[in-house]
Amino acid sequence: MPQRGRKNTVFQWLAGLVKNPYLTAVREGLTLALPLIIAGTLAILINTFPLPAYQEYMTGLFGPEWKLFGDYIHNGTFGVISVIMALNIGHSLAEDHNVKHPLNRVTPSIVATVTFSSLMCTMEPLAGGAFAMRWLSVHGLLLSIVISLLACSIFRFLLRFPVLRVAFYSGSTGASMSQAISAMIPAILTVLLFAGCKAAAKAYGLENPNESIYRMLSLPFQAMGSNHIETAVVYEFVRNALWFLGIHGSNVLEPVMQELYIPGMQANAAAYLAGLPPTVIFTKPFFDCYTSIGGAGSTLGLLIAILLRHRDNGAKNISRISILPSIFNINEILLFGLPVVLNPVFIVPFILVPVLASVISYFACLWGLVPLAIHDVAWNIPVFIDGYLATDSPRGSLLQLFNLVVAIAVYLPFVILDNRLKAQQFNENFKKLADAAVDGGPTDIGPRLLSIPGLIGGMAHNLAADLKMALKRNELYMEFQPQVDSDTGRVYGVESLMRWQHPHIGRIPPSVFIGLAEDTGHIVALGLWGIEESVRLMRVWRDAGLRDVSVAVNVSARQLEDASFPDKVMGILNKHRVPVDCLKLEVTESIALTSHMAENRVLARLHALNIRLAIDDFGMGHSSLTYLKKFPVATLKLDAILTRDVLASRSSCEIILSIAELCRSLNIDLLAEYVEDEAHLLKLRSLGCSNIQGYFYSPPLSAGEAFTFISGTHKAYGASPPPRGGAECGL
Ligand code: C2E
Ligand code: CA
Ligand code: CA
């Protein structure tokens, strides 16, 4: 038990760490850069595809400079990835801080990018004439991340002081100018602060801290000597820890490779040519073949573990896209897309797997189970082939297979942990989205759910995209909740309620997907489909002898803006030969009873066509009753708050009494929904409301269940013709 408690504490700690806004901003930043990373990866693959025939063919076709094409793409993507990261981190932090104004969301990106560029672009050219742009590429990634996070935090802090915000208004220049001027002083101060630090560093002789740190990292290896397992373990540890931080570990430790492991390779090759046995275990191909299967971190094992056990679609898709490049040991898509970089969940296996692989492979070579490498092989030759080519023996490939299985086994528990964390985060975000959907209610001021910033808004966008396909994929269906005359116990109508069974998430609450459909405008098509499904069912029921039941279908505000809506509804009724009084359209009070709705031509046309309306959630609105005077409605449905409060609140009772009075005088039906128990039912009846919908009688049912339920009440209370062919109803 205590162990489980500790496990849960670690899980919660990790969950908190994963949600940390700064780490989230880094992950989001990397994800936003993914299209560029994929393009850059393709360029690497095009240029380095390890087949001599391919290389010769390309040279023959395009000339000796054919690789320039790939280089251009690489320079434009990986070559400036650190600048892109600065932009993205600024953007993600603005999203996280819930910055509403679109212009304010851009400013942190600009501040982060300018700060980073001002520090990096002015670096002196490196020894050997290397271009200073180098720090804008993956080499500057960690610095870009750190500088951007710091710069954005300082900028945000400074923005809090009103004295630093310049008020500027000019009708002629528009909002951009005022926003830019208002953020000007905090932005300039942030850049100045960093530039000052750089100038101070230079004054103390620290011209290029990156370069110094990188140089220092490779120093200890020289003292350690090449043919020791300890050196190899430290090499793998440092190389992969750097990769984890977003630094190109293999490049940083290139001097170590050059001084220790390439000579080892050359010694083995020379011995082989001289007919002598090779003696050096740790060589360049040793690391390329055995400890970097699929790239740094031996991520082919991670990729397979994800495809085996991860349930998150995003992670699986990233892995699928990574399969081809990973075969050639190019794993940037996985490192930056999943991401692995700076992801606390994967730090342990990402470093442990290569270290373990170097130890296993060392003993395999030491005990003579696998011959030592005698040929140099290019780093991007696919796994198993390179093992064979380097050793001239299938045992080289077998050792790779063993190491790959170990990698999968080590990565698996972390993939399962990641899966749990992602599921937890998904549920938390989904709950926030559902709360937002219930909170707001329909508005006509533009999208509600789609404009939520950050991860929740992102989730809303993904769901909206899925919803567009839902009809075609048969994921939508209707349920029907009986409406009962409590005086007789007979069902006289049903409310049809739309349902969405998402293939991965399961059932999505209608408040969420209807809200999304309203945001995208898709509700117009979905709503018509719902009406057609409901009317079609009326036809089926009438054919089966169930004639005196009507169906009420919910209608959203957006549908009432479509001038052709009433005639389309009439067309559906005619198509299925269902009388107009079998259908009711439910419109919420907040939509229907506003003064401008009295002028709504769509509503006028619905009235002209005798299509009946029910006013939903009636009683708590602040609207005028102009509409009720102008167009009589068939039914008022009491707001659920009134129904729920009826036992506890005197004022609810009084409101219901007066609504009941209004209905009697205007000859309107009154219906109470959300009636869950007998006490509420009796109270509502005593207040003059005897039409009841709610769990007390029945929850929403499938078409077949609803048919059985209704037929039962009709049989029990008579007055309805006996149903015919009930078994096939509602199918
Ligand atoms: P609504 O029109 O007020 O629908 C009544 C809601 O109350 C339904 O929730 C129903 O399942 C629930 N309900 C009924 N009786 C009880 C009860 O006794 N206890 C409790 N706790 N709940 C009860 P549902 O199905 O989740 O629908 C939510 C809202 O989604 C609906 O509220 C409606 O505004 C919207 N909606 C559903 N289907 C459609 C549709 O086809 N078109 C449009 N435009 N909106 C729809
Ligand atoms: Ca309704
Ligand atoms: Ca309602």
C-alpha cells in the first residue's frame, strides 16, 4: 500500500511537472515547428540516402551540385530552428497567459526573437571561418529556449507597471499602432537588459559562452582514453543528455569521436587488411550500430513501444510519420514532435537505453560473441544492415536485434506512463471545455469554444474537425425522451436529442459538440439532418400504428439565420408524408424572445407554414414578450433551474404559478423537464404544470426503446390504436 501511495505521489508530481507552463510552452513551441522539422528531415533523407546507385543517379541527373536543393531546405528549416523556437515560445506563453488581444499575442514572440537574435547574430565568426548563423540552427536551441522563456517573463513582468505603458490613441492609425506603442518601453527594456548582459560578458572576456561550454564538454574525454567501458558510458551519457536538452550531442562531441573512436576504427581496418585480428572494441561503428538504433537515444525502440502500447493518437501519428526517417537513423521528428526533448517523462530511458546498449555490446564483443567492427559504415545505413556490414557477420545484426528488444523493454513502462499522463491531461482539459460549453450559452458574438486560447481551444479545434466527418462516418444518432401527460400517464410526445459517439473519446456531451457546430456554422447541416431523422422516425411509428405522438427537435440560433430553413423543413415533412403537427421546433428563450427575433423572417415563415414552436428554458430570461404577442407558440418549457428549485424556493414556485397562468390565458401548453422524482412531480402538478419530461418517467432512449416505452403507456391507458409491427420500429 505505501508503495502504491508513493507511486501515486510520483505520478502526481510528474503530472504537475508536465503541466508546468514553461515546459508546456517549450513542447508547444516544438510542436508548432513540426512542419519545418518534417521538411528538414526530408531534405536530410534526400541528400544522404545511403545507396551509392541513388547518389550516382542523382549526380548524373542534376549534376555534381544536386545536393544544394536539399541544403536550401535544410538551411531554411533546421538552419533557423532556434529563431522559430523563440517565435513559437513567445506565442505559446501568450496563449498560456490567456492574452486575448491578437496583437498582444504577437508581441512576446517579437520580444523573444529580437532578444535571441540580438545575442546570437552578432557572434564573431568561429575559428575555421564557420558562419555565425550556426547559433540560429539546432546548435542554439537550448539557448533559444532559455532566452525566450526569460525574455517573455521579464517582458510580462515589466508590462504590469502602468508607468511603463505608453497610452497612445489615434483614430487614423488603428489598433496595431496603439498596441505596439503601449508595449514599446517594456519590449525595449527587455532587449536592452539582455544586450547589457552580453556586453558585460564580453568585457569579462566571455565572447561566446556557447562555444566555450561546448569545448569544455569534450575535454575530460581526452584524459580518459579510448578503449574503456567507463569512457564509452560517459560518452553515451553526455551525448544523449545533450540531445535531451535539445542540443545536437553528436556534433558537440564530434572532437571526441575524431580523437578517440575514428582512430580505433582505422586501427581495426588496418589490422583486418594485414590479416590480423582487430583489437579495438570502441569504434565509430560500435556507437552507430549498437547504441543509436534509429538515432540518438536508440529511439527506434521508443517508436516501436509507442506503436505497441500508446493509445494517444497524436503520439501514434508522430511515430508513424517517423518510421521511414527512423529506419535511416534520422529521428528529429520524434525528438521534437513527440517531443522527447525536455520531456521529463522520457529523460530516464532516453539516456539509460544507449548507456545500457554500450555495456551489453561491450561484453558481447569482449566475450567474443560478436566480432569487432572492421569496416566503417555511414551513420544512416538502416539497422541490421549496418551491423552486418561493419562486422562482416550476421552476429553484428543479432546484437542489434538484442539491443533493440532491450530498448523496447526499457521504453515500454515510460510509454505507458506517458499514456496515463496524457489521458489525465486530456480528461482535465476536456472537463474544462465541457464547463465552458455549459457556462456560456449561445451568443451571436462569434465563436465561443473555438476562441478559447491554449490547449483547450486546440482541443475544441480538433473536435470541430472530427465533427465535420462525423455524419459521413455514422457517428451521430438521435435519442428520444418521452414527454408524459402526468394526469393520464400517456406519452404524447418525445424530444429528440442528438448524440455523438466519438471513435476515440467516446460519447461527447451535446453541449460541447452542438456548441462547436454553432461556432463553425456546421449546425445548419447537422440540425437539418436531426430534423430529417426525427421526421423519418415519425413516419416509421405512424406506419406501425403509433399516430398520436409528436417529436420536438432543438433548433439553434444559426439555423434561424438561414432563409431557406422553413422550406427545407417543410420539404422534409412532405418527403416523409408526415403531418406538420407531428413536429415541433424547440428554440431557447434567449434566442426566441428577443426583440429583434420578432422581426426574424425565418420565424415568420415557420409560422406561416404552421410549423409549431416550443420555447425552451423559459422563465429565467430577461427578454421581452413581444414575440409571444406577435406569434403564438405551442409550448413553453420551464427552465430546468425553476423545476429543480421548486421544492426549496418560494420565488420559483411563484414564477411557475404565473407562467402557468400566462399559458392558460394564451392557450399554450406548459411542460416541465428535468423532473427526477415524485416530490417534484407532485409539486409541479399542484402549481398547474402536468406535462412532464424527465428521468422520473424516462431518460432519453433509442428509437426502438422509445417505441416500446410509448406503446406500453398507450396500452396501459388506452385511447391509442394498437401498434403494428413494433419490432421493426425505429430501425
Ligand atoms: P435541452 O434542449 O434543454 O435538452 C434537455 C436536456 O436535459 C437533455 O440533455 C436531456 O438529456 C436532459 N434531461 C432530461 N431530463 C433530465 C432529468 O431528469 N435530469 C437530468 N439531469 N437531465 C435531464 P442533453 O441530451 O445532454 O442535451 C443538452 C442540450 O444540447 C439540449 O438541452 C439542447 O440544448 C442541446 N441539443 C441536444 N440535441 C440537440 C439538437 O439536435 N440540436 C440542437 N440545436 N441542440 C441540441
Ligand atoms: Ca430542448
Ligand atoms: Ca431545456
